[in-house]
Amino acid sequence: MTTSTDGAPRLTSLAHGGGCGCKIGPAVLAELLRGLPRGPRPEALLVGAETSDDAAIWQIDAQRAIVSTTDFFMPIVDDPFDFGRIAATNALSDVWAMGGVPLFALALLGMPIQVLAPSVISAILAGGAAACAAAGVPVAGGHSIDSVEPIYGLAVTGMVELSHLRRNAAAQLGDQLILAKPVGVGVLSAAFKKGALDADGYATLLAMTTQLNAVGHRLAGLPGLHAMTDVTGFGLLGHLSEMARGADLHMAVSVAEAPVLPLARALRTAGFVTGASGRNWTAVSGLVEGELSPIDRDLLTDPQTAGGLLIAVAENTVEEAMMMLKDAGFPEARCFGEAVGAGAKISLR
């Protein structure tokens, strides 16, 4: 355990992983879920676990459905307020990625109460509440436990109009692929933990991970937008593979056009990398055709925390979607690929 200048333990030193990089890897997760008994499937459950989508969807009437999701993780930064903001931003994103609007949240808190001062834990909660307030979402309660490692997140309930519901598995042939935020925050966090991220780099990390994806609800109103998800712990290729499998489509990707933080590329070139990128590549490599340099491979499988929206949109809707993203504060959104045929795979060019 390492300490900060005031003698308090660094939050990141209390956890073996951080942010969405501490998610259970996709291959291990698939093994854990394999063979679980299947219970009844009510007609009202429109989206469950079958396509690894961002949230569960429960229809309540002819026009609307409930969106239900949860997300939590260990610290990616040492500042407790920033940690709370990042975790809450990440959890809220799942509702917007389904085309919905979050209504309220419940806090999920696990803290080593004999190690962290109450003021630190309160700051984590305050950071989460601040992110929720920025989104117009009340934190209506929650649950807490005394745990060995610090854990914080939210369970979020939202609402979606059925006409706006967007799944990760509904991409169509000819769709263009757009990513709203550049990838690379996992590499930045790896450098941060080793004391190699300067103040400007930390500001970039914080800006990326606290930018709300609320534009997802507006994007879902575009008739030509067919599928949407957000890129988190499995990296860009991991979440794109879920989209390809769900729609049984061949996704062709331009490696050069995929948006990557320049600082992340520089840091990866200098040797900084997350352990999760390797496991993410192992999980997706069977679907991937084409060559990747080791640096590009690690960047395109870099685990993202509160990452950008990944959308599949008809070609005649690309311009409108890009304008909507840029007007909402996503100037680095890029079109980087397309759905070119049948058969679940990703080809690189």
C-alpha cells in the first residue's frame, strides 16, 4: 500500500485493478455463465443477457419500457471525488446506450472502513452524486458493505420509448460504424498508477471518463441509427465483436481511422499497457482477420472506463449523426468502419 503526501493511502494502491479494466475477462465470464439454468422468459423482457447488451429492457406498455442496469468497480484514480464521478458517469452510460433516459440511481458501496477515513468515503459518494446531478438523476438510496477493496458504482433505472430502443445486436448490412470518444484511457490509467502521467495527462483522463453520453437518447431518435452500445472494459474490438456476433455481420475496420488518444499511443509506445488488453485480445482474436501491430492491438483492446458510444448507422444518416455528436461536445468522433457482409467477423484494413 502506498500513501499520498498527507499520509493517507492512495485509493489505487488498495485495489488489484481499477475502472472497467477490473471486469472479469470475456472468456472467463462466458465460462461462468455457460450452463446456467434458463428460467422463464416473460414476453415483457425485451432484452436480457443473450446478446451481452448494456441493460435489461422490460416493456410496461405499448410505447415504453423500463431500462435497468448496474455497474461498479475499483478506483482508477486516487482523488475520491473524481473516482465517484467516473464510476457514476460509467454506470449512467448504459441507459443512454440503449436509447433511454435515466430516472434515478441507487449507490453501491464497498469500502475498507478501517483503512479509509470517513471523509474520503463521503467524497466518493459526493463525486457520484455530482455526476448524477449533472445528468438530472437523483441518487435515491443504495447499499453499503465493509469490503477489503474500495468499490463504488450505481444501479440505474431508466425509461425508453420503444421507438428509441437501440440494441447492440441490430446493426444492418451497409451500416457505417462511428465511435464517439477516442480510446486509450486504460493506457493513461496504467501510466498514472506508475506515477508517469503528468497534470495535462490526468486532465485528459478525467475529461474522457466524466463526459456524459447523454447524447445517446437523441441519437436513438434517428431512424437510420440501427444499433448502439458503449465501449468499456472489453475494449473497442471486444464490444464491436458483440455487435458483429449479435447481428451476424462482417465488420470491416480501418485501423488508421479508429480514434485513439495521441497521448495513449505515445505512452503505449513508451511501454505502458494494461493487463486487460491481453485478455481482451485473446477473447476476440478468433473473429479478427488481418494484421495488427502490437501497439495497435493493445490500443484497440484497451479497456475503457466510461468510454464512447459505438453506433451502427445507415450511410445516409452518417452526416446527421456526426453533426449531433459534435454539437454535443464529441469533436473526436470518427467513422472508422462498416458492415460489409454476413458472418460474424472483423476484418482489418
